[in-house]
Amino acid sequence: MHIALLSRNARLYSTRRLVEAAENRGHSVRVIDTLRCYMNIASHRPSIHYKGEELEHFDAVVPRIGASVTFYGCAVLRQFEMMGTYVLNDSVGITRSRDKLRSLQLLSRKGIGLPITGFAHSPDDIHDLIKMVGGAPLVIKLLEGTQGIGVVLAETQQAAESVIQAFLGLKANIMVQEYIKEAQGADLRCFVIGDKVVATMKRQAVEGEFRSNLHRGGTASAIRITPEERSTAVRAAKAMGLRVAGVDLLRSNHGPVVMEVNSSPGLEGIENATGKDVAGMIVEHLEKHAAPVSKAPPRPRG
């Protein structure tokens, strides 16, 4: 197969591993900077150009689109879709998962376990909003935040009111969630490919911190999950329409609850923690679902 890998940085661990895994299995890969693509949106012959040339045909596209370039990245991905190219995760699934509020609403509609979550616009509704999610302590999240940035634990009613007022005063969109104390600063990252959880790690926050993100100093270790947790992760990925996803769960007193579904999950943490060749499993999925049809010899990666 001839594979396009949409990534802003060819040196990133996840990008390097996917290229390595594909080439080890006899495929050719071209790493393409998403923001350097430009498109001819024509009904008779849609095309994508890159650094002064029209891109060749690809059998499959693997999008590694960062949150900061979601809008343009998904526009490029839609163009590949218009041209009939198989995409690992499509533009609709990625945009769904990037909208924290919409993703929770979709998961709720499918009956998937979630923390109690509130959303409001007016400062006049703050008191009732806090009461609705069960009172302090509670977690306040910026809808645009990533990697634990813009996530605040408010331990008292007064602190919660002050933080919410401050965010709303800045015209920021926020949601308020119950604090799952019994999780003890740990979450589960379930890596889903197709209809299976292929690898799982437990991420533990450092002492005094409730956010378990590895970017914030959390540690990762392999862990066995229950059938209910496995089913929840797969259902969450399917609800987003994602073929590959990192589903973050918390273990609560009322079962697993989904915190987030990530459409471009990093490979470094999960591969190091579990020792599994997750990149190879992604390429294997492509082999099963993206039949090569091109005959032309691939151009060198750039």
C-alpha cells in the first residue's frame, strides 16, 4: 500500500513509529504537513496540492491532526474523502470527538456511563449549576483545553463560584463535572482499534495533583480491565464514529465513566507501558480495510 500520514512533525514518536511499522510490513509512507496542503475543490476533479505539486494517489490516509489545527486538518481530510481515499478516522468522527460537549451528548444518547456534567451560559445560573452536579468538590473544564490545561478542581462552593465567574467573565465556554474522588487521581487509557481494546494503561497523577495526564508528570503502567470497561471503551469509540481512539475512563462507584475520547491518541505512553506494538496493529487494520488499488510507483517521502 501507499500511505499518507498527515502530521505536522515527522520527528514525533507516534509519527516515526507508524512510518517504521508500515515500512517493516512492506508499505510506502509519505509524511505530509497538514497545513502545507492546499486544495482544488472542483466537482469534476477534486485534488490536493502540496509544496507546489499535485499529490499522488494514496491507498489510505492516517490523520494525526492536533487539536490546534482541527478545522483546517479536517478540511484536508474531507478532500481525501471526496477523492475516494480510505481514511483511518474520518473528518466527522474527529470533529465530534474534539467538541467536548457534543461528544458527551452523543455518549449520553448511547447510554454510556459519564460523570454528572453541567453546562450553562449565564452567571445568574451558577449556584443552581453547582447544585445540579452534586456540589463541591467539582471539576471545571474549558471546552477548548487539552492535555489537562484549563482543568480546575474546586474544593469548596465558594471556590467553584469564583472560578466559574472568572471563566464566564472571560467569555470562555466551560463545563462543570462531578469529582470522582474514588478514582484517586488515576484514569485508564484504553486504546481501541476497530471493535477491540488492543492495549490499556493506568495513568496515575503525581501526589497532590488530580490530573493524570503524562504531560503533567503522571506515570503509566499496564493494567487489566474488566469486561464492562472494555465494552464501554469500544462503545464510546463507535459512538464517535472512530476506528482508532484512545478512550479515557475513570473507575467510579457506579461503574466506568468516560472522560474523553481522543481521535489522535499518542503511541509513546501506551507502547512503553504495555510493550505492545500498537503502531503495527494500526497498520494491520489498514491492510484489512484499505485494499491497495494504485499501480503507480510511490514518490519519495517528504
